[in-house]
Amino acid sequence: MREFQHTVQDESIKEMDLLPTKASKIQAFDVTDKVMDRVYQKEQRKARLFAKGLRPSIAVSAMVSFFVLGACMTGYAASQYLEFRNSKGNIILNTAKADEPTDFVKTYSRLLNAYSQQVKDQLQPGEYAAYYIKDDFMNNADRSNPVKFEYKQGEFSSFNSLQNEIKRTHAPRLDSPSHLPNGYRFDYGYVYPAFMYPKLLDHAEYRTLTNELIQKSKTAPAGEKLFIKKLNWEKADFTIARYVNGSDSVSISIRTLTPDSKLTVFQNDRDAAERLTIKGTEAYYIRSGETSQSTITSKNRLGWKDDSHHLLYEIYDNSNSPLVKQDLVKIAEDLLTSH
């Protein structure tokens, strides 16, 4: 299962799903990614969030991408869709209906997720790697992004250790909330490396890396499919902390955005979206409803975009969580006060 991570591979997947329409003109990255695999494996949750202008990064998991079309969305079934505008009247964040992926996209995502897991199995916690897949189906499906990336998160089980890693890597700052629901305690947290190669094949170092791994694949023994190169990294652009009470959890994520990023949060057809104002900041709250779709999300999500610091905040719980909206609002109030 994947969590807060947007990916270059997602960009390629979305083009597969939209062809032969205007996919090449649409830029959208999935932010709900695999960075939080461990969190979501435990929570059985899929949050969806897409953004224009976010840095592309790590590997795609079984959850596939959809597109930010830029259209003004209206109601569907029991859902309500929201728009958030800046002082100039431009839409900077909206919610929209999530559709089911095509069979082709499901197949591609399943295979890519399997390959990325094989790469992760060869990494130590905290290691980040580039990899090339010697697979005609995969490479023909994604010609714009021949080299993928994977990170094996180094988890910190003490909040002080997480704070030290945040400072070391210049990751988004996270202060421990003082109003956690009763019984919840810090479980673990980690940061995620910032992507090194914007614009992919337009970046000279990315092309060099691609050529190196492809040449390695040409001289490899028959049957070898994965070619990996570990990368040195210093800067992170994502922070996550998870708090638990028995089998229940609530997580906080903070993602660095580009200044011109435009976000679309996808919800299922029975989710209920609500606009909130918390400490003077507009936020969205999405309460998950029953759905026939296989891509059911978590029970609750609360998030907002901080344009002043170019950050995206999300707070979310597990699918069977006993928490209610006000529990997440109290956490959000702490985070907004600290900044």
C-alpha cells in the first residue's frame, strides 16, 4: 500500500490511462505515496492527493495515479467537492472524484510495485537508490522515465531522534502536538529524500545515470532484470510522524511544495468533504464513507496548504479509527500555532 509520495512513475502511469487524450499537456504528481507504506500497511488506508508542480520522486506502488484536469468539479452521489483560492482568486487546492484505473494501469502498477519491493529488499534503512528494469513491457510503457528510484525509510522510534534527523536533512519541521487524543503515543517517524533530478531526461545527470544502468544491463547475465545504483543524499522534503493507541493510529505528514503547486485531493464517491477554518487557515476535512470501489480511503483526512512556507499538511487515521473530526482539528490547531 502506498502513502505520501509523489512520483515520476505516477506521471507516466497517468499518461497511459488518458491516452490518446491530452495526457501530454497535463502535469500531475501523486503525493499520497509509498513513502508511508509501513504506516498504511498497518492502517489499511489509501489517501489520494495529486499536485501540479511537485517534485517527482520515488517508486510507484499498487495504487495508481489519476489526473488533475483543472476543471471545476461539482457534486457526485453523496460527495461534495471543494475549491480553495488564493488572494488572486486562483484555485490552489480542490477535491475531486477518484475513478477506477484501467486494467493496463493496474498491471503496470502491480509489476512496478513488485520490482520496487525487490529493490527495497536490497537496501539498508536510510538508503536511496536508482534502478533500471530490463523489461520490455515496463520500458515501452514508460519511455520518459527509464530509471526509477526507491528509498528504504530509516524509522526513528523516539521523537528526539526524529527531530535530529529533521535538522540534519533540512526536512519540514514538525513539532509534537500537545493535544493528542487520549491514550495516543509517538510510535515512529521518518523523513524522505528530496528528488535529485528535476525534469528527468532533460537533466544531464539523470541521462548519465540512465546510460550507466542501461549499459550495465546489456552485459549482465541472461535473466537478470534489476540494475541498482545507491545514491548519496543529504536533503529531505517530507516528514512523517505516527502516533498509536493499541491498533489505532493517527499520522501527521508535511510535504515541501514548489511555489506554484496546485493540488487536487481525490475522494471516493461516498466520502463527505467539508471546508473548515482553523486558526484562520482554510482546510479540508474528508470523512470516508462506504463505497463499492476497491480504492477505499481512510476514515478521516484533514489537510491544508501553507502558501507562506510552501508546505502541505495532512492528518489522517486508520480505517476503523474511533477518532472524530474534532480530534484531528485539535492536532491541526497545535501545528498551526507552532508555525
